[in-house]
Amino acid sequence: GHQRRRRRRRRRRQRGGGPGPPGRHHRQPQASPPLSISSSNGVTCPSRRIRLYTWLSHRCFSDCVTTFYRKTLGKREGDCVRACVRKYQLATAASAARFNKLADPSAAADDEDEDD
């Protein structure tokens, strides 16, 4: 019983599934929603930044690059990737500002005073 479960876990790890280091089979990265870059105390979390970078790279590359004739991107592909990244950076900055405003009621009150 116990030995058999151990062997199954070991095989699963070698195939790249389950906990543990990936095996020799490469798994395709899945596009997941973007993550916030900052933790609650304002310090950037490296693993979250890496996951966000990976997600954004995969998303923009798959949207913009359709041909693989050269090692470098064509002009349109490069422009498309830059526009895609810029779009997500602006959206992330806007949503972060909105969440910060919602989290800090005194900042929201200050903004209302400025509108007068």
C-alpha cells in the first residue's frame, strides 16, 4: 500500500505533474489572470512579478506573433507586442490606483475635497 503510493508519486513528479520539481516533459504555460505586483506592505514579491511577467509575455506573444520565419520580430509584430504590454501596464496601474483609493478612506475624502 504505502510503497505503491510512493512509486505513483515519484512517477507523477517525473512526468511533471503534482508537487515537486518538473520532470523531463515540458508543460505548456497556462494563461492565468494577471496578479497584483505588490504585497499588502508595499514590498514587491519577486515570485508574483515573475508570474505576471510570464503571463503577460505569453499573452502578448500569442496575440501578436503569427509567423515564425525569422529569429527577430517583424515591425508590426514588435509594435503589437509593445502596444499589448503598454495596455496591460496602464490597466494594472489604473486598477491598483483604484484599489488603493478604496483601501484608504482618508485618501478618498481628500479627493472629494479637491473636486470643490
